[in-house]
Amino acid sequence: MSADDDHRTPTSGAAYGPAFRALASAVTFGLLGYGAWLIAFEVPGPISGNGWTLIGACALMMLANWYLMLRAATTVDGQGVRQTGLVERRVAWDDVWYARMGGFAFSRRLVVRTINGRIRYFFGGTPQLHAAFARVAARYPKPRR
């Protein structure tokens, strides 16, 4: 493997780090608990069948989004960068115009601008992904005008 292909070394891991997942879990279950408390103690009168359907659908969507966020994974390999989750994102190496790293220490992300102008964000929750993101950003710096 050449030095130019170093950014393509297969690396995979959780898209979100433990701190971010803990925060998301606290917010999700806090909101669900608050909603249950509101229904039990603050809603005057009975809730209709359509009301229960709406409440159940909202709770189900929140739990599904939380579950998919916990299971989301990011992969950097020979084909490009991809991330699973609620919506799968992927960018092939041939489509990358430039890339840079961003975010905070507990939530690093790779920002990729494609040749056609789209911007894609890929999150990395492990030190191995942070290192892979740094290699990608070094390989595809922003072009000078």
C-alpha cells in the first residue's frame, strides 16, 4: 500500500462516542418520562383513540431514532467513507473534493465536500476513527482559489 492510500486503511467503529450516547440516552428517556408524567397528571379528561395513536407513534419514533443512533457505525475503507444510522451516508473517494475535521473532543466529525458541491458529515466516536479522519483531511485539503 502506498503512502497515498494510507487514508484508505480500513477503519470502522461507533459513529458516536460514549459521552454522546449517554447524553442522547438521558435526553430520550427524560423526554419519554416527562411525557408519561404529563399524561398521568396534567392532561384533563380522557385521551381519545387517535390521541393514543399519536402519542404511541411519537414515542416509537423517538425510541427508534435513539436505537439507530446507538447502533450507528462509520467505516473508512478502500471505497470511501460511509455511516449507517437513520439515514445511510456514503461518499466514494472519486467524489471527494476536500475534507476537514470538525467538532468537539467527544464528538469529532469529518466534513466532506463532494465534487458536485454536496456536504456530508460523518461522525466518529473512537480514537481509531479520529485518526482515520485526520488522514483523510490531510489527503484532501481545501483547494486554494
